[in-house]
Amino acid sequence: MALSQGLHQKLLQKLSPQQIQLMKLLQVPTSNLEERIKEEMEENPALELDEEGHNDADEIKDEFTETAEEDFEEKDGSEEDYENVDISEYVQEGDDDVADYRLREDNYSDEETQTIPVKTETSFYENMLTQLGMLKLEPREQRIAEHIIGSIDEDGYLRRETSAIVDDLAFRQNIMATAQEVEQIIDKIQQFDPPGVGARDLQECLLLQLYRQKREGREVDTAITAIRKYFDEFTKKHYERIQRGLGIDDEALRAVMKQVVKLNPKPGDNFLSSMNKVENYVVPDFFIFNNAGKLELTLNARNAPDLRISGGYRDMLKEYDSGAKKDKRQKEAVMFIKQKIDAAKWFIDAIKQRQHTLLSTMDAIMQHQYEFFLTGDETVMKPMILKDIAEKTGLDISTVSRVANSKFVQTEFGTYRLKFFFSESLSTDSGEEVSTREVKKILSDFIESENKRKPYSDEKLTDLLQEKGYNIARRTVAKYREQLNIPVARLRKEF
């Protein structure tokens, strides 16, 4: 194979470390920003959160001395690098002041953060184990039962096959159990509260609850037969077939349906487990207030933390600069401090740029959808795509996308993800461009007001929208209906 030499010219565009840092910070939601800042402070002690922080000069100096000694063993000092360091670039008046973006009161919400009390509850699995303790089981049966309870998911279902549980017991617990033994213990667990727990599927879950009601003396025999023999027809709302099969009239069917709809399809949801479920609270990044017809935009104060360069690091620079002749170790120390202060300044600048980007993007969205923020009426929303906001702000489309996908705004009508306000356009008979969000809202209103005994088909919904002047095809109506998580007409039918 012959080797050859040649000249090639390439044009590459690379992001600087600061730009990469900014892009990453833009994606961080407000709820996680504090954690991200703490991580940065742990990596860089030259960054301080406030004057009362733990980074006093003595602690930093001790940490610095140890780190500098380790670095000195691995690297050769550079006379030229040190001589080129202008201390005044790193030690300036005002470096210990609060970052200037925190002083613009008109841009930030001054709402006080309140402590939200968290209530303590017994988890689903703790409740199950407590009930298990009330049974008089042999040690071997106890271990089998605990394994079965551990296999129940958060909804309260036992979705593993009996044979798989038998294999797990053999390989993990060294318990040689039979399928019959496992089934007998499952039967006992299915008697626990909440009713329906331990079921293998929805049908069994509903039947377990109905059997419990029957033992309590309620008349549910017809409902049990309907679920046991006509479960598929029940889920597809083929009520005529159920009536024919059971030989019942409309009144009896209504009574059966009333009993079934009161059952809980997810019995495990009655418990909040701190081990298995995490409450997700939306922390808004922006607040929009209606002040006598004029909208006011503020940024959540959590987005603007107090950050500054460490006073301890600045004092060390002054100390080294005013000292006598520098040896190699001291010069290495100065370069180390320089790098840390550089990184701290870059991070503070990235936070500052983050606030500017967030505010400019949200302001452009607010101005574009001004009528919605005044009224909360989705039918007045205008078509808006990422390109529209990018052109107004001068930002790149990818930057706008990062902000829109991960940020929330709180209004008097509710809290919305920013991407909620983006939608394509649709033409009306008059040639006007309207938002698809408007069309979906009208479609949703039609379905909400329909006669549930004779719900509108997609064809009928298309006709209704066209009567209002919206040029829309039936397949588009079906697509919008699916996006709204609305089932087809047959499944919306009520008896």
C-alpha cells in the first residue's frame, strides 16, 4: 500500500468551552440550577455563593497548598507563563460585589421562597408487609410471600408469571417451591387491602374487587358474570352484545356499569411510596403578571444566585504578587489561582448570559402571544414556530429550542411549558392564518359538548370545523384528536 502526502483545506466551526458551558446551563431547569451551582463550587473553590459561605481564606489556602504541591510534582513550572500574568486582571475593585445581574430588580421576581411541608405516609410495600405479618406463616412461606410482594409493581399488579417466580425463588432464595405453593400464597396476598392487589391483569383486578363486595353482602353477581365472560366487549363498549349475552335490559346494564366504573383499575395508586414514586413539582422559570392590562415579565429569583470571586483567592494573589523573589513553587501557585479565577469568571458570565437569553426568549414569546397571556383563551393564540422567535431575538433556532423544551412560565391561568405556545398554522376560508392550537381547542370543545350517547364521528367533526371556516381534512382531525388523547367515537359512547 503506497503512502501519499497532500494538502487539504477544511472549514470547521467549533464551540468554545464557554459556549458549551452556556448551552448546558440553558438546558438546566430552575429546579436543578442550585444543584448545578453547588457542583461548580465544589470543583472550583474560587467561586463563592455569598459572604457567609464556608469558603473563608484560611480554608481555601489550606486546600490550595495541598493541590499546588500535587500539581508541582507532575508539572514543570513556566517562568514565561508567570511573567505574563497581569495580577490586576484578576484582582480588581468590586470583584467581591454581588454579580450585577442580581441588581436589576425589574427583571426578577422577589417572591419569597416558602418551605413546603411534606407529609409522611406509609408506602405501598410497607403496608403489604404489615398485612403479611398478620398471617401465621412458616418461615419458608414467609420468604416466598415476601418475594411475591417484592414482585408487585407500583400499580398493584403481579405481572410476573408463576413459573418465573418459581425460578427466581430457586436461583435467588435457594427455595425449591412448586407452582401450586406459589399460587396458594398469591391467593392469600390477593385478600389484602387494597382490594384487587396482586392481580395478574385488569380483568382479574376487577373481579377480585367484585368478589370482595360479594362477600360483604352486595348484589354484584351480574357484574361478575359480565366481567368474567364479556370483558373484551366491555372494554370496547359493545353494550348490545353484553345485553344479548346476559339477557338483561337497559336498566340492569346501567346498574352493572355503575358498579364497574367505581372499581379501582390501579389499586397501588392509593399509596405514595417515597422509594418508588417521586413527586414532580414544576418550578416556573418565569412569572407573567397582568397589571391593569399591561403584561409584566419577571424571572424566577432562583435563576439569579449571588455569585462572586472568592475573597480568599484574590487575597492570595495579592500576597504572592507583593512578596519577595518568587521560587518555582510560588509561580506554580499563581498559575493555579489564575486558572481557578478564570473558571469562576467564565461561570459567572455564563450565568449572566443565561439570564439574558431566558428573558429575551420569553419576552419575544409573550409579545407574540400577548392576547393569550391577557385572556387565557387558546383560540386567540397565533401560529408561532421556533424560527419566529429566533428572528425576533437574534438567537439561533437550536438555542430557542433548548429554552422552549425545558422551561415553564406561570400565569394567572396556569403554568405552561414554553413549547405549548408553539404551533403550526392553518388557513381559513378567508385566507387567514390561524394556530393549530386554536383548531384543537375548538375540536376539544365540540367533543366535550357532544351527546355521549351519540358521539361525533371524525367525519362529523370535520364537517363542524369546516362550517366554522377551517379548511381541514378528516385525517387531520383524527391526528389532532389523537394528540389530544381523545378516543374514537365508539369508545366515547356512554350508555
